[in-house]
Amino acid sequence: MEKNHVRIPMNGTVLELIEGDITELEVEAIVNAANEKLELGSGVAGAIKKKGGPTIQAECKRIGGTGVGTAVITGAGELDAKHVIHAVGPKMGDGDEDRKLSSAVRSALALADRHGLKSIALPAISTGVYGFPVDRCARITLTEIHRYLQGGTKLERVVVCLFGDDSFKTFRQELRRGFR
């Protein structure tokens, strides 16, 4: 088990924070922090491309793209997960970033629900090359998950998978602050 792991029940769903590799989690869907063209590049997308094989990128090419704040679903190729949900977060400096990030998180959760999935893992969307501050991402992501889980969902497990101790600690601290 990962050294950093927090697990809390929330409205019939378990919310977990884990420091680790999102591509290795036992969940039905993992969320890719995608770009609008759905090109699997670096960071989470690069790990998905490397471990999942070429079929994921081929499906993304067929879809063609999706807007900021939205999400699309593909198969997961050779990954253990069944699906990859590609959620497009905002780039810092593009304006209205907080609303766009909230929308991307909500879109990913709703897409998992529409496909009858029971478990999903999300990364800290937009905090890599898109430059979104981790503390703001933590507040927005956890608040959006909390709101979503209050509305009734089939999701039994929602994991926020974080890369590195600093990101994990930031999300854990935000979780302890509560939802606002």
C-alpha cells in the first residue's frame, strides 16, 4: 500500500487520497488530464500512453477533441482499468480557470456515472504543464467531488491520485479544512 493514503466515507461513497501512480490503481476508470486535441503527451497522459499502448491514442484520434471543462471516455488499452476518461482542464492565464476546472472534474464524475462505473481515480488536473496552483486545484477538486457525491451517484469509490509527497500533503490539508 502507498505510504500516503487517506480514506473517508462520504454520502455512501468512499473518497480516497493516494500518493502514487494513477495507471496502477485498481479502479474501473482513470482520468487523464487531457488537452483539447486529446493528444497523449507528457505527465499523466504520457504514463497512460506508455502503459496503455497505442489503442487509447487511436480512440482519441477518432473522437477528435473536446473542449476545456468537458470530458470524453475511451477504452483503457493494456491498463488494468476498463476506461480512461479524458478531462480537459484549464491552462493558467486563459481566464475563468476555477470554473473550468470545476467543470472538468464534474464532467469526469458524471461520465463515469453515465457509464455505470463504480470506481474512478482522478489526478490533480491542470497542475502540471498547465501551471494551475496545487492548493487551488485541491480546494476546487475536493469541493466539486463533495458536491457531486451529495447529488446521488452510483460511484462507490472516488480516488484522487497524487504524484509526489508535496501534492499529497496539500490535498490532505485541504481535505482537513473541510468543504466550502
